[in-house]
Amino acid sequence: MKISDPKRPERKRVEHAKYALKTKLSLHIAFVALLTVAVVAVLSHILINHHFGNYIARQQQRRTEEILTNVSRQYDAATESWNLEYLHAIGMYALYDGYIVRAYDLRGEMLWDAEVCDMNACTQMMGDISRKMRGYPHTEGSFTTKSFLLQREGREIGTVRISWFAPYFFSENDFLFLDALNTALVGSGVFSLALAVAAGFFLARRLSDPLRKTVDVTKRMSGGDYAVRLSEGSNIRELDELTLSVNHLARSIGAQESLRKQLTADVAHELRTPLTIVGTHIEAMMEGLWKPTRERLSSCYEEIERIGRLVFDMEKLAKVESENLKLDRTQVSLRELAEKTLRNFETEMSARGLRASVEGDCSEVSADRDRISQVLVNLVSNAVKYTQPGGTIRLALSETDETVRLDVEDDGIGISEEDLPFVFERFYRADKSRNRTTGGSGIGLAVVQSIVATHGGAVTVQSSPGEGSRFRVELPKRDAPQERAGCF
């Protein structure tokens, strides 16, 4: 019974919300799109206002120069008099544009003053402009007054004082233009955001659907359905590679499952027959039906030996697969090992009329002599078993700059194309009839591959039915890092 301390609050396991890949991708893309649109809109607004303000300031500078030019033209040099009627018109037009004009002659006497002419209009204009500009963001300014000398034909004719909202001010049309521009920016941003969200949803769906199908297929594989496959044809390289990998995994697991079932059947078959023979023989002798003669006891012993060899092979395979093989490396002459191996099979080859030879030579290699000898024994043993009487077995040695090669070639029965990919699988035998006179336990080539891989090399096979087989072993001349044994 679990007793909890009431003073210590129990830690609650926090379950994080889990979302579908499509939802997360859509949300992330929408967030990035929103952030991008917002940044672009803000930067565009700032840049447009800045450049538009500079443009308005230049326009106001030109308007000021235009006012000065028009005022100076109202002076008559011949009579040294001013056209006050036109001065009034110029001043009123300028007032409507946001400029307060005051004109003086050389003696400093006032010719025309907008405030004197229409004080209410000036006050209203100044208030409207100040209110609008101070309500516009990032605009700080006030009304300022500047004096300008008037000249006509190189002569000074008077002074003009002009007041306006500095550094610049917007007219009603300018405000309408900016409002329309901001509306267009906001509309473009909303449209871009909606388009980005739609594109993100579509992209997320394109990515998530194959992954969802992959999850479904792997679940079915975990349930034992190894015949299921993913359909190919995506235009995304990574997804195509994932599809190929999952399909290859399904094929490999299916093949391994078939081999496991075949192994079970093979072991059951190999054990059932000798056990049945031994059991019936002993039972008959125990019941007095047979006498325990030497021949009958010898038959039982042979069957027990057969069981012992099978158990020994299984133990040998388990040892190879259980941990890394420990290599006792020395400088090994492959030619010497090849010749010694053939001498060990001389009796069996002579009985069957087989011819054998060792051709070529190669440099010594750093390897475990006993392990490489085991490789040669297994390969030559296979060649002897599957070569017809009177056939030929050839061991050929060669080398490259990096590796040494040993080819074990025979002109025997060969291996069918459908069996070639599986010849190095444990307990796999191309001889489906399980003929004990030719077929072993099916682990010899698996052990060969494991030993060669541990040395950092590789073993391959080429074969055609009725034309024989050639097994090629390649070993590095220099020591290579030991690989995990049993990776077949």
C-alpha cells in the first residue's frame, strides 16, 4: 500500500498537447508569413513616409521660390511702384496652399500682409495644418518664418517673410494619397497572408499525407503484414527515399520472416528424422523385438552424431553472432593457405575425380590465420559438394593497390538467380530437397561473410545454373577497424 506525504504535493505528469504534422506545419508557415508580411508592411510604411516627406519638402521649396518670383514680378522699376492688386491675389493663393506671406518695400513699409488682410483665415489655416500634422505619426514640427530678399534685374526691391509648417506639411490631397497607399499595403498584406496560409496548408498536406501513409504501413508491418508496400511517385526526393527505405525494410523483414520459418522447418526436419530412427530402434530393442547388435547400435550412433553436428553448427553460428570476433592478426600468405586447404580435401576430391589448382599470387595480408583458413575451408567444401564428378575447382589469387583477392571457382551445378541474394543468409539452402548427401546445415556461407566483414573486407558471388559459381573474397592490405560480426 502506497502512503503519500500530505505535506509534499504529488508531481503531476505534464502531458504536452500533440498536434498533427499538417497542423503544426500550417501554423508555423502562417506565423512566418504573418511575421514577414508585418515586417514588410512596417518597413514599407516607414520608407514611403520618409521618401514622400522628402518629396513634399522639395515641392514646398519650389513653391517658396515660385512665390518669391511672382511677388518680385509685381514691382515696376520704371515707376518704382508695386501692383498691390496682384500682390493680394498671390498672397491669398499662397494662404490657401498653407503659406502666410508678408511683403515689404526697401524702406520696410508693409506692402501686403495675409494676417492683416484676413486674420481669421490665417488662424484657421494654421490650426488645421498643426492639428493634422501633429496627429500624423512620426511627424514633429511647428510653424516657422523665414525672410527672403526680393531682387529684380539685379536690384534689391524689398523683403518677403513667409511662414509655413516646417519641416513640411501635407495638403488634403497628400493625406488622401497616403491613406490610399496604406490601405493598399494592408490589403496586399492580408491577401499575401491568406495566400501564404493556403500555400502552407497545401504544402503541409503534401508532406504529411506520405508520412501518414508511412505510419500506417509500419503499423501494419508491426502487426505481421510484410507484404504491404508504399506507392512511389512523389516529386520530393526525401519522401521518395523514405518510401524506398520502408519498402526495402518490408521486403527484408519479410525475407527474414520466411528464413525464420524455413529455419524452424529445417531444424525440425533435421532433428525429427534421426530422433525418430533412434527412438524406434531403442524401443524395438527394449521390447525384445530386435537384438542390440553392433550394426543397429552403430546406426543409432550415426544418427546421434548427425544431431551433434547440427547442434555444433548452431553453436558456432551463435558464437559468431553473439559478439565481435577477436582477431589474432599476423602476416598471412593466402597462397599457402589455399594450397594447404586443397591438400586437406585431396582424398574427397580424388574419390570424385575432381581437379583443383591454385593460380596467381598476392601480397601477404594482415589477418587472423585460423579465421581465414575457416573461410577457405567453407568455400572449398561448398565447391566440392556441388561440383559434378570429373569437374574442376580453381583458386585464383590477385591484388589491387588497396586489397587482395581470392576467387574460389567451380564448374558445378550453379545457383539460380532467385537464390543468389540469399546465399549468405543463415540456414538458407538453395537445395530445397534437403538432401543430406550434398546439403549442410546452411551456415557455412553466413560464417564466411561474418569473418570477412570482421576483417574489413567483402565477399560476393557470381553464378549461373549449370555453369558453376565463383565466390570472391576481398581483404584490405592494411588493418581495418573491426566491424560487428553477424551483420548478414
